[in-house]
Amino acid sequence: MTTTAPKLKIIRNRVTGQEIVLVGVIAVLWVALALSTPAFMTAGSIQPLLVATAPIALVGVGMTIVIITGGIDVSVGGAIMVCSVITAKALVNAEVNLGVAVLLSVAVGGLLGLINGVLIAYGRVHAIIITFGTANLFMFAGLRIFGSGTVNGIPATLAFFGRGPDGRTLGIPHAFLITLLLTAAAWWYLRNTAGGRHFFAIGGDAQAARLAGVRVQRRVLLAYVLTGLLVGLASCFVIAQGTSTLDQSVGSGKELAVIAAVVIGGTSIMGGRGSVLGTLLGALLVQSVASGVTQLGWRSQLSDLFVGIFIIVAVGADLLRARARRNR
């Protein structure tokens, strides 16, 4: 008697209800903020908001794929620190051009992602343990590279990704445009290719995916390397957001913002389900809340409170959906 390997589930090419809800919530929030503080809907407010959203959403694309496979990466904040300080020092000391700076940062990010991926995929240790450990290692490395405490005199080489007039076309920030393009590419890949469906299969049931012929370890490794590459590019966005000085707080708290965007965007923390489009909307919502709190003159802690509420609601909705599926 021969056994047939299980077929991988085909993912329909559609927008989810969670994404529609997020669009509605963002629209209502923007209208409320526009009525409360008219300056919110001006270009001087929206453009910085989109610039701030870009690195969170971009890293969130990689994080979404990681969480879909059933993993997580809490080391992205430390990885951003390492990529940023190495790139900033190269800009100051070697006076590298835009292309070299981006390639350097992406290469460093890819290497850090490779370290995570190898340890998780082949070390057979849970991702939260590995990435919590590497987060501390990356932060230590970043602090050692910083040396004196700050990197000063950073040239405007990365202005193409920044807040100024060189960083936008037709009023839209380049960093956000690049993030949109990469998000769209990831969305199409995950939903329309066998390789993309493999990530969902691994998160749904890794053993079943292995029986279906999926090279689970290679796919898990790829998820973390992709996240590292996106961290490298996002680090260029982060450097371009600031002034000519980079301090040791760079990357601090970014991992929490990224995970919040992914969870709010509808990706199941249990793996097997998720959407990079939802993550982009989640990142936009998180940054809109932070911007609104600032413009209203409220305490910054309220931003964390609101985001925390959104996370609890999103996780609760995910658990209810999972229970409904089990009861069918």
C-alpha cells in the first residue's frame, strides 16, 4: 500500500476581512485627527508619518514571513543598530556613495539573518530563545562598534530615503514607495507561488509540509535571511530619518513596533496564516497613533496604551477565528 503525500493548500488571491477593517480604522482615525488638529492632514505631517512607517513596515514584511512559519525574531532591533552604525561609520570614514552604503547595510543585515536562520533551522532550538540571545549579542556588538557613543558628521548620502525634498517624488517619500513595492512583491509571491505557499504549510504543520516534499529547514533559513536583508535596507531608512548624528538608541524598541504591526495586521502568532498587506496597514496604524498623540500634545505613554489595546483586540480576534475553525 502506498501513501500519498498531502497536498499543500492553495491560498486564494484576495484581500482579507482584517485588512478591510484596518483600512476603515485608519480612515476613521485620520478623520478624527484631522478634526482635532487640522495640521495632521497637511503634507508637513503626512510625509514624515509615511517616512516613519516605512522601516517598521519593511522589517514587518520579513517578520510576517517568519511568524507565518511559526517562528519569531526579537533580534531585529539589535540588528538595526549593527547595520546602522556600520553603515554610518562607512559614510563618515570611507565616504562611500549611496549604492555602496545600501549594499553594505543589506549585506550586514543578511549575515545577521543568516546567523539566526542557521541556529534556528539546523539547531532545532525555538526561535524565541535563539533570537533573544542574538538580540543581546547584536546589541553588544553594536555598542562596541559605536565606541565613543555617537557617530557624528554623517553626510547626506542617504537623503534619497529621508524626510527632505530629495527624499520624495510628487510628494510621496521614496522610502514609503520602496516599501510599497516590496510589500506588493512579497504579497504576490506568498499567494501565487509554490515557494510562498511552503511558508504557510510549514507554519500550519511542519511535519505534513515535510511529507509533502517541502524542504522545511531551507525555507525557515530563507525566512530569517530575508528578514535580515530587509533589516539592512530599513536601517538606511532609519539613518536618513535623523540628523547628521547617530546615537546608541537607534533600533531601540523597533522589534516591539514591528511585532505589533504584524499582529495588528492579522498574522497569527501561532503560524500558518498572515498577510504582508495587513502588516503594512498595521504599521501605518501604529505610526498614525504615535503621530496623533504627539500632535494632540498628549503623554507619549498613551501611544503605547492604544497600541497595546489594538494588539489585544487583534490577538483575541485571531483566537476566536481559530476556535470557530476547530468547531466546524
